[in-house]
Amino acid sequence: MSGADVVIVGAGHGGAQCAIALRQNGFEGTVTMIGRESEPPYERPPLSKEYFAREKTFDRLYIRPPQFWEEKQIDLRLGLEVTKVDPATKTLTLSDGTQFTYGKLVWATGGDPRKLTCPGANLSGVHAVRTREDCDQLMGEIDGGVKNIVVIGGGYIGLEAAAVLTKLGCKVTLLEALPRVLARVAGPQLSAFYEKEHRDHGVDLRTGVAVESLEGEGRVSGVKLADGTVIPADAVIVGIGIIAAVAPLISAGAAGGAGVDIDEFCRTSLPDIYAIGDCAAFACDYAEGTVMRVESVQNANDQGSCVAKAICGDEQPYHAFPWFWSNQYDLRLQTAGLSVGYDQTVLRGNPADRAFSVVYLKGGKVIALDCVNMVKDYVQGRKLVEAGVHPDLAQLADSGVALKELMPV
């Protein structure tokens, strides 16, 4: 039976960063990374952006050149999943039936795309946008003549995909079950802005609609809504969130539910097992201790570094600042902080100018910002969030006043 001093399960951003940081921090033990896909670690955000739009070739998405891992003596076991964890013997069972032992285990599996549960959900031509294979299949269909595409889900993945598909000349219909897009992550001003942008670019965007079924014989040909309307579809993209890939850990006795629970040091309830990234639920400092999963590259990378330092003997609590971004058309959205529980918003600038910021406050304190083509607001605004500033609202709303001027002296 083979094994390693540190085994990282998951070869995405968090797993890769943990392995890199282990070597950067002087760890000399054996490191193995187990990944489901056959590719070495690569960047995920460009899949729904530059890669999908044919603006980047896949070789430019690698987190590190493929030879890096061998040079750093990081053993990649690709095309494999962990199906069982035995914390008593520190043994993993892999999808090929082999077993592998660990000294420390880092669970960095992210999540699987949430699937539709309606009739027709398993028809050919129904896609997610989570992996290279997902994108390659859809891109191949577009090259083969697919033009009418229905996107189900008005979150960032769905909106980004819709923007690229429009650019590629496809006819796009976007369906969102809630009354507005981005309803779970942003305020009404930002939702209204992006809804208008997509409609102005030709997307048939419909909110407050429920999908009853997907129609077709073998391959999807239409999407039937609850009101009986049938939308023709040569292909369907489903972007309705992810389900944390934590079943083996939960089965092994780890505390958790929708994700695996971790403490302030990214430790699970099982000995010598950490969890990081999209699959890990923790009490977030920037959401007043709300236990949540933060699905971002920043969070995965920073938690990976946190765990690497802990394994190397420099254990420190995780306090990284959360930030996000999204590219749609010629719009660059940058988000600082988490708007969870906000009770007030302040608008800086005019959305009609396609450059503005929405500032989120709770109890008069700045907790987050959404900045569209407003880099200075983003850079300066994150300092307001970090400092917990209670600004003058008139000054905050005045886009002529630099946010840095609102910092306390």
C-alpha cells in the first residue's frame, strides 16, 4: 500500500495552492495530489469567460506548467476520486479500488454542478460549465451548428455564459426562477443593471419563471415552462449552483451538512484532516460569524496557504478578506466583502454610464461593495470594509469624493 505525508484530495485552485505553499514554506515530506480530472491543475474562472470565448487556449490556463509538479516532487494522481476515508487507519480508498495512506489529509474537492430534477434533465445536449470537458463538449456543438441555447440560472456562471454565447452569434434565452438575477449575491440595483445589459445585447432574459421539463427524443429540443410555454433549444446550459463534494468525509464522521465544517484553522472534526475552498463551511469574519461556504478562487487559495502554514508548524487563524470578480461583455465587476445581511445600499455614480458602485451597509457600517468598471472604488472601498467604517452617507453617495477620504484619520 502506498501513501504520502500529505495527501491533497482535489486538484483545483485550493488544492494546487496548498501544494505550492507547502514547498514554499519548506515542507520536505512527500506530497500527493489526487484529482478527478485527467488534467494537471488549471484555472476555473476562464472556462466561462476567455476559454469559452476562444480568447485563451487551454495551455494558458494551467496554474503552473505541467513540469512544475514533478520538479517540486508533488505526485499527481489524476483521473481518480476518493470514495472512502478511514480516519482510524488514515487510509483512503480510491475509485480504482486501490488504497492510499496519509499523514495529513487536505480535502479540496470543491463541488459538483447542481442538476435539474425535472423530466428530461438527462437528455443529450444538457450541459454544465464546470470543467474543461464541459466546455469542450459545448464548444464542439456550437462549432457543429448549435445556435439556439437556453441558459437556466441567473447567477454569475449563467450570465457569463450568456455573454460569451451572444458574442459567438448564438440566440440565447436565459431563465431565472427568482424575481431577479443575482438575487442571492447582490442588491436590486446591480441585478437591474445586468438584466438591462443582457437584454440590450439580445439575450431573451426572463425572471420569475419555473422550468417544468426539458423536451426531446434522445436530445433536448425545447424547454417547457410551468405556464406551458415551450422555448426551442438546440442545447441547454444549467447554472444553478453546486453541491459540495464531501460525501466520503461526512460518511467518515466529519461534522457538516451542505459542506464539511471547519474551525478557524481549517480543521475538520476528524483528526489530521483539513478542508478548504468551495466545500468547506466556516464562521466567516466578514459576515459576522455566519457559517457559510465561500465559493471563490480567493477563498480557496488563501485557505490552501493557511493549511500549508499550519502543516509546516505556523498555525494561524484564517482571516483573509473576501473578494470576487466577473467579466461580462466589456464590463468588469469587482466585489469587495460580503453583502450578507445588508440593510441599506448607497449608489455611487450612474448605471447608465456603465461605471458605478453599489455600497452595502449594515447598521451604518460598510460591509461590501460591487464596483462596475470602477477600479478605484474597489481598491479604496475594500479598506472601508476592513476598517468597519461608518461613513457620512452624503459623502459616500458622491462619486466625486474618493472613498479613501472617508477613512478615519
